[in-house]
Amino acid sequence: MVLTQEYRVCLPVSVDEYRIGQLYMIAKHSLEQSDEGDGVEIVKNEPCEDPVHGTGQYTEKHIHISNKLPGWIRPFIPKFIHIIEKAWNYFPYTLTEYECSVVPRFSVKVETRYENNNGSSPNALSVPESGLDRPVHFLDIAHDEVAEKSYKEEEDCRVFKSKKTGRGPLSEKDWKDHVSPVMCSYKLVTATCGIWGVQGKIENKVHEQIREILLLGHRQAFAWIDEWHGMTLDDVREYEKKTNEQTNAKTTGK
């Protein structure tokens, strides 16, 4: 069984700015979410080439989640597992794939394209005609609620105002139609599960988690703008390198 859905998330930044903000947000978020035994272990982070997309960056991460699995799935999954994330970043196009270390029939594929618009492109990811009936979800970083455990007042985009850029707060429901700059992250997510009897439940759960991750990550990218705005690509790569070392130390205890 395969379940494909598209997500569109807008931010009050340009695509060029978001290239820096995204790298900063992922590195900082990974560090915040990592504890001894659970969290994100960065295995590879190196340049890559593609004949179509050109030069990019390949990363491989092991996401250790054994202590965070929901109760209903634990009977089907061994206690000590990790999710393998492989990502090819050819900004403004990226491809990310997820697999489970012990469940070969489970995978998630995420194709992303970033554009300087408010989510108005009808088919930014060039979905073939046979797949154009996929559900399309617009996520609002200001007015869609994140899980209670993830909420922080300083990351509430309805009230946050950037000191460096003067952007925000995003108090109006139609803010993405009025702010400048504005960009959209278009994501096509395909979840596949071949575990008989639970595939539909797992695929739907994956999309619930993807929605939460996308909403929280993009909120943080904007709410942390005063931390990363003005960085160069070299600056953020150096920040990423240092943060990855701290993240690995927290996760592996080494």
C-alpha cells in the first residue's frame, strides 16, 4: 500500500534566505531533540553530484527512537531500532528517503522544491497526470497549532517580531498573501508499508508525524531568524559541523 500527499508551507523569507535558515534550523533542532540513547546521529555529510540537479550535499543520519515509539506499534518493532535518513540537497530541490533499520518493507520518500511565491504553483514538483488527484495540505506556521509539548511562546509566529528584519508578527490569517518576501516549501510525501494488517494505520500515522514535523520546523526557521539572518553559507556550514559533533556526542555518549 502506498499513500502520497503534498504539503505546502509558506514563510516570510526569500528562497535564498531560507537556504541558510533551513540548515541552521535542522542543526539546532537535531541538537535540541537528542538525548543519550535517543536522537539524531549524523553518519555522513559530504558533497555530491547529480547530472540533472548539479552540485549538492549528501547527508545520512540515524534517528534513534526506541524510547519514543507509541505503544500500539511496539509489538511489531524490535526494541532497539533506528530510522535511516538519506538526503540529497540540490537546493532549491531536495530528495529525502527514510527507511527502518529492521523493517525493510517500510519507507518514506520526500521530494521538496522551494519557490518564491505564496503556494500558488499548481504542480511545483512536476507530479505526473496520474498522480494529480493527491491530497494537498496548506500548513500555516502562525495559525495551525503544534502539539502542546512542542509549543514555546517565543516561537509563536502570531506574536513573534524579528528585531533584525522587522518581519512579523504574522497575526492575520491571510498573512502569506500580503507579506514580502514570501516563499513556499512544496513537499511531496510518499509513505509505503508492506506490513500486513497495520499498513494503513502506519501510513496514516506517518503523515500525522510528517505534518507535525513540517509545521514545527518551519515555525522555528522563522522564529530563529535573528540567530541565522546574515550568516553566509560557509558560516552556517561551520555552525552545522560544530553542532553535529555535539549532537553525536549526546546521542551516542561518545
